[in-house]
Amino acid sequence: MVSTVPTLRLERALLREGARLVIGMDEVGRGAIAGPVAVGLSVVDLATRTAPEGLKDSKLLAEHRREELQPKVARWSRHAAVGMASNERIEQIGIIAALGLAAKRALDAVREEGVDLIGAVVLLDGSHDWLTPALGDSYRGALRVTTKVKADRSCAAVAAASVLAKVARDRLMIERDAVHPGYVWTSNKGYASAEHYAGIATHGASALHRWSWLKQPGLFDLDPAVAS
């Protein structure tokens, strides 16, 4: 059974093996029917201290707790960023390529701050390396990507990235609810729910919906609390 209390055990092992930095990454919004996909990153090194108390995979935290943790996680990380890819880009290039685009934007943000990423290892949650195909020549040979199933629950850098991404995307969807009212995004954050589909039935799809993703509610998990 995977512990729900993340540690730096794997990150420190990678650093001892020669990684200059370890970049934890996690995505949020992959299964939503409206809004962007977001990828958060949290950079750690050998000097990074134990993670903030209470840090967990963002899906295991109540919304108020994620909001409380976000500034602590941002300070704890050596560097932190969130990249996004819009619903339009998801429609144009597909969700996997959009994940890569969002991740590259997060990496670019850190590099623009003057951080040297050569020799870093990116730690992705899951078993699929969706990042490498998106990196292109600008990062070719500079980064190594490794994956770990349930890294968002066992690895502090990945859990931190999940909190950063979740809070950033949730805030955006709450703001957009005022622009596109009627879909209850303040609650469902763009994921499939009975109220969300009721809003679509009443108002039609908005400019933020992933239009080709709209299906009958019964085909989706309607509980946004378990969505990532």
C-alpha cells in the first residue's frame, strides 16, 4: 500500500546519483470538460528540507487546505511554476500534447528566472512519459525524465507540484465562473457534474468548454472531488 504521506526519499536518491536538481511535476485538469490543463512543478535539491506539514497529493486535500498549503509549498520549493494549455489548444493538438505544452511552459518560466536546468531530472507521476516528446531542441539532452506510479502520493516534490497546479487552475475556473455563469465552476471547476451538464443544457457550451468532449453525464465520473 502506497503511503499518503510523501517524502523526499526518491528525490534524494536521484540527487545522490548525480542529478543537479529534481523537478517534481504533476498535471491537473486532464479529465475536465471545460478549462485548461495545468502542470505544476516544484524543484528540489540536496539542501531542501522536509516538506511542509500536511502536504499530500492535492486530490486528498480539502480546498481550504490546498489554499493554506500553496504559499508554504511555493516557499519550500527551490523554484516553482505552473504552466497551462487552453481548451482551444487541447482541441487542436490533443490532451497528451497539451500536457507537454503546459509542462514546457512551466519549465520555460523557471529557466527565464535564470535557473540552469542542465543535468536536472524531471519526476513525473504515472508510468507514461508524456513530457519528452514536447521538449524539443531547446531541452534536448539537458533533462532526464523518469516516471513513478503514485509519485503524487509518495514523492514530496510531485505532491507539491500537484498542489501548485490544482490551486492555480481552481482559482482560474472560479474567476471564469463570473464571466461564464451558469455552469457552477465555483464548485465543479470544469469537471463533469450534474449541475455542470444542467448548465450546458440551459446555456449551451461556452468558449471555455472542450467542445468535442461534451457527452452524456452518465459517461463521466460526476464526482469532482476525485478528479485530478
